[in-house]
Amino acid sequence: MKAGIDPFAIFAPPVVTLIAIALGYSQAKRIRRGKPLSSFQRKLMFYFPLFFLGMGYAIMLQDHLAALFHWENAWIAVMVAWGALLAVVAWTRYRRNALSRSTAAQRDDPQAGSDV
């Protein structure tokens, strides 16, 4: 293992992530034929770069992760954990928004929740 962190390992993931964002955004606009992105596409453009950046750092720093966790393939576990964390955050935000929409709908229509 190397003694220090290579500067390439620090700067490569953000640069590659910016390239992926540009390609992803241009593809999303192409799919929508120039119209604004859909709600799903906007959410994807938020979570995809976060996952991609974390995955890039896990790959670039795999030697340091192996030394830290005393496991050669620790970078894979870090990638899975990062993806799971982002999935939990996305699911929690989705549930919170769905709950607020349903309570707002019940306030607007008080008969919606009754069986009468």
C-alpha cells in the first residue's frame, strides 16, 4: 500500500461525476425532446451523481479502505453501504412527501377518509 493518497484519487471522481452529469442531463433532455425534465428524471439527476461520486471514491481509495477494514474487498462493501444509505434517504423523502400529500388531500376533502 502507498503511504499517501494520490492526488489523482482525490480529483478524478468529481471530474468523472461532472462528465456523467453532463451526459446524463443531455440524454434526459434528448428523451424529453427539449421539454423540462420529469419528476423522476429530476430525482435521478439528484441521486445519481451522489452515488457515482461515492462509488468513484470507493474505487479510487480501495487500498486505503482495505487497510482500514483489514479486508481486501472492503471497497465493495463501502459501495453497497453507500448505495443502501442513498436508497434509505430517497425512500424516507418519498414517504414523507407522500404522507404530506395525503394529509393535505384529507384536509381539502374531509369526506375522503369516511365510509359514510
